[in-house]
Amino acid sequence: MSFMKLTTAQALIKFLNQQYMERDGKEQKLFKGIFTIFGHGNVLGMGQALEEDSGDLEVYQGRNEQGMAHAATAFAKQMHHGQLIACTTSVGPGSANMVTAAGTATANNIPLLLLTGDTFATRQPDPVLQQIEQPYNLGISTNDAFKAVSKYWDRINRPEQLMSAMINAMRVLTSQGDAGAVTIALPQDVQGEAYDFPDSFFKKRVYTINRKRPTDRALNEAIELIKSKKKPLIICGGGVRYSEAASTLREFSEAFHIPFAETQAGKSAIESSHPLNLGGIGVTGNAAANSIAKSADLVIGIGTRFTDFTTASKHLFQSEDIDFITINISEFHAGKLDATQVVADAKTALHALMEELKDAHYKSSYESEIQEAKASWAVELKRLCETNYGAADFKPEVAGHLDEELAEYEEIFGSSLTQTAVIGQINKSIDDDAIVVGSSGSLPGDLQRMWMSKTPNTYHMEYGYSCMGYEVSGALGAKMAAPDQEVYAFVGDGSYLMLHSELITSIQEQKKINVLLFDNAGFGCINNLQMGNGIRSFGTEFRMRDLKTNQLTGSIMHIDYAQSAAGYGVKTYTARTMEQLLAALEDAKKQAVSTLIDIKVLPKTMTDGYGAWWHVGVAEVSKNDSIQSAFAEKEEQLKKARQY
């Protein structure tokens, strides 16, 4: 056996360069590159290794640790897990900044490798700069916070530990059913420590995405259950996209006349115009999908986690005869809702089911219900796209604000744009193959309901964690995965203020993204939630402090986001009218640099409801009659929901 004397960091970089992914006969390097923000905890170890010999890894300079990790997550998501970007940071706040991103990746089952600097393994200089000292355990550092949000976590206290740690890390990063964040904590002294690593550690390793077949027993149970049902409904989850099973799902749905609805992660697997595509389902779903769901006698969940938004807190499916089938590569997710479980690759499982059901001449019993539901929703969608504040019969989509309060917004913003009309216009104006990215606030609900996907894999929503601040960073990651397509980040003003640092990175990398900033002067989605449950507007609008009452009830703040972004070198626009928006959208297409359109929209003009209930914590005791009523309504709806 031969050996190679390398530092721990050098060995790690060499190892990453030798990892490959193979899917359906196509092989490529697993790691495209590595995002870096250097500090004292990694610059002399990981930094030295990358500077001396990064191999084929492209090195990217992040601006915020959370932002660059979000970009890496979005890259992996857009690449259907087939290629990754790692992230390295310093010890202390640099590492802590990535905890949120780790949670985002893990909640969405997206592979993300985090290489975090750590305190000294020798403890000689303790407490080192940025070290948190815990008197009860000197071995704890900031990086222990990652344990709750990582699918695999390890600390390399000796160089030779790197080998077993990275082999296990790759096991998780290449898992089809249990991927998520992997955190490898690297004490800064160990990063620079040398060891004689065996050459075998650096051999080429190819990870194959194996299309796991369902067992005969699971297949037969699912077939018999489907054959006994008249009105099944498919829920298309993110697993359909990651399995690249969209064409198989289309064939399956058409063969047996079974409609399908989309989760946030599954949307755009198949174009929205397909006759059997009901669109978004659940709390942020539309009337077509939710109405069909309430009468379905079988739900076939394909690659979905069945979150509370998808099932409307287990309240959506109201048929007394309802049963569930899960097709999922993850045993954990397949086991939800007491379902008949088919633990298998989505594409393979659908093919197997299709063969048997064709032999049985199965067809659903739907007649005109699907077409009628879609037609009814098309009328409502047209109304949403044409909402006009100046119309005599205008009413806010969401109740809560008085007319004089809306007038206050109009006066300060100089705008009468409604959020739904803006989304409708953007949908018509941008390229059919443009990728739209979002994550939090009211926009994901509006987009899941309203957005008409015309090209597969162009709807990129992070909603497993609904992480504010993902949007701009996610757009950069999506652009890195699809450099020939335009990418648009849909982001509210509240989320934009939380994190938009990688907008600068997009300029540095010459990866043009387009930021569509919906400014309604506040956390509008949560303002809806509180006011819809009996609470007055409190701490969710961006208002000045009233110095007489010492409350946040003063005038609405006006922020010029376009002027701010222009200072970064971004091409910017401000839209207060539909004409200005159209002109900005058209001009943005001509730009080579990243763009931002500051769109001033009226509050309470986003979509609302459509037959789904969401279980949220409402105060059981209150002096406020409206809160008491909200609690009583919650208790009544809970009686209609499944308990587990």
C-alpha cells in the first residue's frame, strides 16, 4: 500500500475532486465547486489547500455564510441532487450563520456539505478567538448547534478520522431518500496537520442513483387498493422531479384518467396547462385541486412529505372512504398517514403499477368534474390577474384594512398596483423557460395558486422550511445550475431586508439574476395571519414609532430599494404602474448584469384561502371577543381533521 503525506485540508480537497455521480448512464463530477468565506478558523487550512491545488473545484467568494449556503442548496435542488457545491467558513459566527441554511437543506432533503472551522483540538490556546466556553463541557463549540439540523455531523479531531467521516458524509449526501445537510467540523489546528493518507482513500468513487423497485407485496397491495377506488387523486411532490419521473407520471395519469395536484416542490414537473393538472393543493392551493381533494376516495402521494400545508393540517381530505398510498424512496416519508407504502423510486414504481393496472383495464370514474373544476378556477384566475384598485367594485382579497388605510399606502407609495395583477402580468411577460424562485411570505401561496408553468423544472420554491432570505441566494444557485435560462427571484420587502447579500456575488460571478421585489411595507403574510385570527395589526407593518404613544403605529416607512441596489452595480427600476412594470420587465431582459425591479404593491391584495384550513396556535384565553371566536372556530375545524 502506498501513502501520500498531506494536511487534513489538502486531503479533503483531493477527496472531493474524486467523487462522481452517475444517473441513467450519465456520469459527472459530484462537486462543481466550493463557496468560501475565509476567517482565522479556515483560511490557513482549507484556504491554503484550495489556493495551492483546488483541482477541478471552482472557488466562489460568498458575502454572507447563510446566503452562500442557500445558493449551494438551490444549486443542488435545481440539479436534482446530481451535482453539489460545498461551503467552508471560519469558526464562531461564520459557522453559526450557516445553521439556518443547514435547517433549510435538511427540511427539504437537499444535499448540502458544510465544512466549518472549529476551535483547537489541542485546546492549547483556549479560549481561542470566537470560542464559546461551556464550563460543563470544554469540547463543545458553536458547531454543536448543527447537530439538530444536520443529517450527518462529525468533528475531525485527528487527521486519520477524516477518512471514515467523509465516507459516511458521502453516504448521506448521495442518499436518495435521506439527504440533507452534512456538517464536518474542522478544528483549525487539525486542518493544517499532516498525515500519511493511503492512496486508496483518493480513488475515484462513483455513486449511482439506483432506481429501487417496489416489492411484489407492496405493489400488489397498492394495485388492489387502486382498483377498488373510483376517484383517486395523485399528489405530485418534489420526488417526482428529483427522480425525473415527470413523463412517466404524465403517462400514468393519462392512462387511467387520474388527476394530479402539485406541492410547492412538485410544481412544474408537468406544465400547468395539462388537462389533468389541477395545480397547487392545500393551504396555498387553488379551488380546483382542493375541491377535487375533498371528494377523493384515494390519495396517491408521489415523492411528497405530506406537510401540513399540503394536507391542510390533515383536514383537506373529507371523504369517509379515503385511503392513502405513498410512493416514496424514503421509508420515513412513506410511512405517513397510515398509508399503503410503496418504498421505491417514483419512476420505477409508476412503471410497475402502470403495467398491472393496464392489464386490469382500470379507469377512474371521473366524468366532467376535473374539467369543471379547472374551468371554474380559470375564471377566478382571470379575475385575480385583472384586479384593479381603481375599479368601483374593488375589494381587498384579504380582509383587515379599512379603505382609509389602503389610501394611506397609495398616497405614500404613489402606487395602486395589486399583487395578484402584478404576478399575472409577470407570468405573461417573462420567457416560458425562465426559472422563478421564491420561499417565504405571501408570494409562495400566490405563485402556487396562480403561476402557470409552461416549461418543466422552472418553478423553484423552497417551502419545506419557508426560509426568509433564501430567495435572492436561491436565484443565484439556480442560475449557476442553469446558466442559459433567465432566473427571477420573487421576494417580499421583509425577506429582502433579511438577506440579499449574494446579489453582489451574482455580479462578481457574472451570473445575471432578476429580483422582483414586492414592497408592501411590512411582513404582509403574517399581518394577514394575525388579523385573520382576531388580533389587531401589531408589529408586522413597517411603521415609524409614534413618539406620543411609544407604539409602532406611526406613518408607513418608505424605502427606495432600487436606489440602494443601484449602488451595488445592479440595473434597477421602480414600478408604480402596470406600464412601468411592463417596461422594466422588457428592458431587464436586455441586460447582461443582474436587475432589480422595486414593485410597490398595495397590502391585502394577495390571494387568500380556497377551501383549505390551517391549524395555527390561537390563544385559548383572551379579553378580545374576536380572538375568542377564532379559538372556537379552530376547535371546530380540528374536529374534522385526522389526528395523526
